[in-house]
Amino acid sequence: MGQNNDTGNTTGIDRDYFGDLSFEVIILSIFGIFMLIFGTLLFKIHTGELPYTPDSTYGLFLVIVSLQIIVLGRTPFGDLRRSWIVIIIGVCTTAVGMTACFIPGCLSDFVRILVGSILFAGGIALFIQLCLAEEKAKQWLSVSGILRHLTLACALVYIISAVLGLVTLLPGITGDTLTAVILLVYGVCIFYLAYCIHVTNTTYPQEEEKYLPESSKKRSPVFSEAAIPLQVAIIIPVGFLLILLGILLIPVNLGMIPFSPDGQLGLLMVVMAVQMLALGETPAGGYRRSWLLMGIGVVFAGLGIISCVVPGIFTGVLTGLIGFLNIAGGVILLLKRFGPTLLSHEKTAAKQAPLPPVLKNLYITQTILNFVSIGFGASMFLPGIIPGMVIAGILVVNGVLIIVLASAVLTIDKMQREGMTGQA
């Protein structure tokens, strides 16, 4: 899963590039798709027509929730200042969700209880905050229009969250059919909430918070605000995903623990979909978010969700698709980076100024990452030829390079902000 970053635009969300859909609306939409697909599949699962992997399902839920924590600082229990400790908690929750997706059976009861507790306690906590906080329902209901719809949407989502949490903690209290209906209603309500948030953001526009304001109080580094651009906040979990996957593949290849290829493929597809929908980032580079790209992102999310919930249906298709995208993406990005330079080398060699060290390191990291991406894609097509330990190593290197890339982008971003501050 190679990454491509335009170093000329790393200081936050470009409205022209990313459109007017906020990350919160994007992640809620994916969550709504998750619930609608899960609810629909549960009817067939109940009759025994389809298999079911609860570990991957719960794991995917945790990863989606963790992305919201890492990117927005919004936890299932309320909004927090996006400090480094909040991001660390989000990364840890991501690791638990990923492990549940990759290794069936090792965290079954733990992730079920964790997901149930998040839904139940989080739903109750958010509903209480909605009712009691002066700046929420009390203020929203005093204004006619979309804010009243927002109040209703929040209340419905929070109440149903608590109900589903209770069902998850005590699975015997309802039948699968009723649970499926609740999931479908929950999905519709989540889409209703996403719509209300989008219209509210459009009706009452506010300046985009690219970074949280620095506090005048001195805090421990882990409690200080994390000024991270959106694209970096999203690719950090991708790096940890690949590192964790590579590490887990070592005992898997030694026959020590089981492995779920469907959970792996499904999670990779959903994360890829988040990048497409939120950033316009594809394995072949970044593009403006068109209807076509958004549609592809929704399809990718749907395929990934189905793979996590119901194993075996799209295993071969997703293996080939992810392999092709990584190979094609790596080749295309290499051609984009070096093709023009090679074609015009003789004309421009004398005019080229040396790159700053940070940019040079960034380009080197991106180039290595593209080659590693090609290797990862090849491993998907040649599982019996490329040794499993080599694949594990490729994944770890890929993940480390993505973290290094994120660090380089942060450095460049900081330099740009300091430059703009100096000019002001």
C-alpha cells in the first residue's frame, strides 16, 4: 500500500481539493455502510446460508472508531482535545482491532466486551451530554431548521448505540432477526446524522481547524496538542497496520497461531476506501474527489466490510485487486516521479538546484516505498513462490517507511507554517 504525498499541499485541508465533505461526515458514512451491510448479511447468517466471523467484525468496528479518535480527537464518550495521549490511545485501540481482524479466536471475548462497552456506555454518555450541555440540544432546539434535525439525529444514534451495546454484551437477550433490524435502523440513523452534520457545516460555516491551538500552559509532551495534518493522521494507522501485520505473520508462518486472510484483505480495503473518500488518495497517487472516485471508494468500503463479516466470498477477488493496485500504483508513481526527469535530463541538468535535505529524504523514502509496494503486490500473486517470512519483512518495511514518510511530511509542514508565520 504505497503512499503518495504532494509536499506542496500539506498544511491542512484544501477546500478545492477535498471538497466540502468533512472527515467526520466521511467516517460516519463508512460506519453507516458498515451497519447496513452487517444488518443485511445477518439475515442470511441467521439462516446458516452464510458463515460469520465476529472477531473481524468487531475488529473493523474498533478500527473505524479509532480513526475518528486519531484524526478528530472524538471518542465514543465525547470530544477531547486531540493531544498525543489521545492519539496514542487511538493507535492502541487500532492495534486491538487489527489483531482481532488478523488472528481469529485470540481476542474473541475481549473485543466483544470492549465493543459492547463502547456502544452501551458511549451511547449513554453522549446522550446525557446532548441533553445537559448548554451548547448542544438546549441551544440547537431554540433555532429552527437543520439544528433541530441534528438534535433528533444525535438522540437516535446515541439511544440505538446503547441498545446495540447491550445486545453485544448480552447476546442472548434478542434474536438475530431483531438484531439485524436494529442494525439496519442504526445505519439509516447514522446516515441521517452524517447528512445533518454536513448541512450544518454548510449552513453555519466555520474556519477549518487544521491544527488545534497551542495552549499557553506548559504540559507534558504527551498531553500537548498534536498539530497533525489530516493526511498524516490517516496514514499513521496505515503504517502501524502494516507493521503489526508483518509481525503477526512471523508466528503465522511458523504455524503457531491461526490467520484470517479475509480479515486482512477486508481491513486493507476499508482503510484504502477511507483514504480515497477523505483525501482523494489512491495507490496511484492523489486526485480530486470526483463522483467516480467517491463511488469507487464506497465500493471498496463495501467489499472490505463484507470480507470482514463473511469470510470466503471475495478472498480471491480482493487478493488479486490489492495485488494489482499495489503493483500498478508503485509503477505509476515511479513513472510520474522519474519519467519527466529522465526525458528532460539533458536540458535541465545544468539548471537544477540541489534539493533541501528534508525534501531529498522525502523523495528517497517515497521511491523506496514504491518499490516495496510493488514487492507487496507481487507477493499477493505469488504466495507459494515468495516465502512467507519475506512477505512479513516486506510488510514491516512498508509500514516503517510510511511512518518515516509521515514524519517527513510533518517536518515539511512545520517548516511551511514557520515560514508563513515569519512572513506575517
